Amino acid sequence: MNDSLTERLRARNGGICLYGLAPPKRASPPRQLQEIAAQQLARLEPLSIDGLIVYDIQDEAARASEPRPFPFLPTLGPDTYAYEHLASLEIQKIVYRCVTRDTPESFVEWLRQQGAATTPRASVLVGAPSRRLEGGLPLSQAYALAREHAPCLLLGGVAIAERHASSGNEHERMLAKTASGCCFFVTQAVYDVTSTKSLLSDYALAMCGEHAAPMPIILTFSPCGSAKTLSFMKWLGRGDDLTI
């Protein structure tokens, strides 16, 4: 029997292949929602993948001076979509959670639900997309609450290579997130190879300096079918005001 995704991440194994998607729009009629889920299940079931990432989408317009190429539309909750609509997909899911929408009480309730699940769960916690939008539950507090109320929940963090290109300290953010309990990282979609290689190099050097083993880093690659989609991918990586 193969090790589960969470076991492989905890063991820091390589060769992990994941598929990521965003939930359908919250305003989707029930019948359309069923059709979307059925189509995605049909697409995913034959694939030889180790797990599925379901993103929690938030409006990031405040962190960039340029207008968003596509309008922001709220989506269905990633937990609901992953564990209800895609429940028949027999692979582990990694669910993103934007904690800025939470209070400590609502986040603890969500943690208890994760802890009560019959199968191991993993989540990437995400903070505010901009310092101008900070509010709700701080990411540092969310990590502390997760350690206290759901110690079995496998925590991951976000790594943004383009922020490293401007600030030069993204690897230090990764080290701080590791100290807070993160056991793996997922990058933002890679569109600048140089920035990504620079981040990985500085992270590796930091690990050597501390005589520590690196955490798994999942590199995200996104198919692009139009110039507008490409501009959106680039827009997502812009902005020195990122906090996640």
C-alpha cells in the first residue's frame, strides 16, 4: 500500500505531483454546480496524481496599482467543494484557508472539524493579500491555534518567488512559517524562472547554514491559453505589499 500524501510530505519525499483548481463561482445554480463537479471528476479520476489542491480565492485588487485583468467573483468554500462535491475522488486534498475572514472562535471551530475527520487532512493557511487589508485573524495567531487545537492537521505555507525578487527575504518568511508549524510549501504560479531559482537557492543556502533539511516545495505551473490569462498570472505576482 502506498504512503498517503500527508505521510509523504511529513517524510519530505520528492516526486510529488498535485493538481490544483479553484472552486466554482458561489452564484452557480445547483444544477450547473453538479455539472462542473462531474466534469472535473471525469477529468481528474484517470490522472496519476498524488493529491488535489483546492484554492480559497480572495480579492487581491488592493495590493496592485494596475487593474485586475479579470473581475473578482466569490467562489464556493474550498472545504465544501473538496469534501462534498469531490468526495468520490479517492485522493487526498490540500485545502487553502484564508484566515483573515475568521475570528478566533470560527477558526477553532473549523480546526475541530478538521480534527474530527476520519482521514488525514492538510491545509495551506493564507493571510491578507495586502497590508492595507489586514484584519480578522492574523496568520501568526492562526498557526498558534492550529498547533493547539488540531495538532494532526498538516500545515503548509505559501511561497512567492516574485516577492523574493523585490525584497530578497522570502526564504526568511519560509523559515518563520516552518518554525510556526508549516511542513511544506506551495509556490505561486511560476512565470519567472530566475526569481524562482533565486528563492530556491537562498532557501537551500539557509538550510545548509542551519544544518537542517528543507521542507518539500511544490512548484505551481499553470496552463495559459490566452494573452489575457498570461497578464493575469503576471498580475498575481506583482506588488510589494503582499503579506500572505
